[in-house]
Amino acid sequence: MSEATASPIVVEASSDSIPASEAAVYAQDLSKVYKDFWGRDKVRALDGLNLTIRRGEVFGLLGPNGSGKSTTIKLLLGLIFPTGGRAQIMGQACGSTEVNKRIGFLPEESYLYRFLNGEETLYFYGRLFKIPHRDLKKRVPLLLDTVGLDEKARKRKLREYSKGMARRIGLAQALINDPDLVLLDEPTTGLDPIGTREMKDLIISLKNQGKTVILCSHLLADVQDVCERVTILFRGRQQDLSGQGNRQYVGNIRDILQVRDVTQVEAQGLSPQQVQELREFIKRYGAGAAMTHPTTTLEDLFIKIVRDQSGGGTYTSSDA
Ligand SMILES: Nc1ncnc2c1ncn2[C@@H]1O[C@H](COP(=O)(O)OP(=O)(O)O)[C@@H](O)[C@H]1O
Ligand SMILES: [Mg+2]
């Protein structure tokens, strides 16, 4: 039995705290120091990570390159061992075969066999997970559809795949065992804006299927759209998100992005007269009141332009 079942540890003093045994991922003071050849301390890659990730949430692990994101993932998978603290997945110690069977992992670089085609790759990994052939015959085409690899793409050898296609087959491979927890290490790196949008939609569809997703990324805009809560790592340490010394190391994305003392007014189809009235109304209530036209993101605009150019909604980055 795990320690957590014997004595539940409750972290995060907020009202929505949950016991470690019920969390999808739980880390307490998790630390990793890489040693050099002679066993001397070399790099403090992760320094006291505290996390409780609920089942079914999309959680963002953010930070610039070298901040300890991949190290965290490797610790959760049991590929490396902590030098301090501990971590659990679904109430059990990391690294056990039992736990890893329920995890899907998309590494930063997918090490897939270049001489297999997309379909063969999924059969290969399916057999590693001992999934019966009759199940694979159903699941493989479904997964290839899900990640958007068409008939032609699935028969091509992986060495001919573009970066975007390689990311897609990597994700399909990570999902072959129908995992409860999906670890995605920099899933959008190297993808063009359409590939990125599609990857984000896939992540949202994983959430809708009830899976827990951990998304590691240094691309903040990508995380903003899909994650509910985030933590930011820098040089192995979690950063205070409150900006006021409140020691808030995990934050709800909406809360941390909200500019609290600014109200934005949005309305469609107002006449110039009505706009003027509204302006005067706001002016009465505060100095510095201003109304702006809502903006779209550059990404939205880019995608719209390309989609319009290619004559409707059928263009995907794998066509490029
Ligand atoms: N096997 C290793 N041996 C020594 N140092 C390492 C090893 N792996 C990663 N590091 C170092 O640990 C730090 C964190 O790395 P990593 O977790 O890969 O960061 P991220 O994924 O956020 O880019 C970096 O300074 C990196 O150079
Ligand atoms: Mg990394």
C-alpha cells in the first residue's frame, strides 16, 4: 500500500486541496541534482518542486530552456531518480510498471524508427504494450484519424515525415495505450501556427475524454489557450506568480492573466452617438477611462488568412 493511503498528505492550503492519493500527480519538495563523472554535484536541475495536479485537468509546466521541465517529466516517469523529495502518480510511486502503463509520453525529440511507416509504428508500440491485434486493428486507424495523418501519410516512412507529421505520430504513439495521464514535452516546438493550433485542439480533446495532461513548454502563448493551471520554473525553482511576494507558486491561468483594475467594454453595432454617450457615462465615473476596439491575436489572424487563401476550412499544415 502506498504511504499516502496510510496518512493522507494535504498540500496547498486552499479550499480545493485534495489528498495526495487522489491526485493525478503529487510532488513534494521534488529535487534533482545531476552529478558529474566523479560523483560531485554538478547541476541543480530541479529545486523543491511542490505540485498537486487533479485528475482531468490540463496543467502547464512553463519556463525557459534549461529550467527543469524535462527533468520533472523524467522524474515522473521514473527514468531518473530524485536526489530529494518525492513524487507520486495516482497515489503510487513513480516508475512502477503498473503506473507507467497508465501514462502516455511525448518526448521532446521522438525516437521513432525511421524505416517504419506511420501505421507500422503504432502497431509496433501497441505490441510493446501487449495490446491484442484485434484491438489494434480498431485503435490504430482511429488514432491516425485523431492526429490528422491521412491515408497517404500513414503509408510513408517516418524518415520522410515533416516536423509536424513527426509530432503527430509521436502523439499517436503516446496515446496507443489509452493512458489516463499524458505527459507532453514541448509538443508545439517546431510547428507552424496551424500545426500548433491543431495540437492545441488535440490537447483540448484529450481533456474532454477525461485525461489528465501535463504540458511542458517555453512557448507561453501555446499554454495560455489550453491550460487551466500553471507553474513557472526558472533555474529549477518555481516562481511566485502573485508578483507581490504572496508565495503563490501554482496559479489559475485566468487569474494570473487578468488585469484587475481595468474594465474593458465590448459592444457590437453601436452608433457614433451611442459610443459618445457611453464615453461620457464612463467619464463621469473615473478619470482615465478609455474604450478600445477588441483585438484578435496574430495567430488567429494568420490562420484565418491562410484558411481563406486555400478556399475554406480544409487546409492543414500536413498539406504543406
Ligand atoms: N543528464 C544530465 N546531466 C547533467 N545536467 C543535465 C542533464 N540533463 C539536464 N541537465 C541540466 O539540467 C538543467 C535542466 O534541464 P532540463 O530539465 O532539460 O530543462 P528544460 O526541459 O526546462 O529545458 C539544465 O541546466 C540542463 O543542462
Ligand atoms: Mg526540455
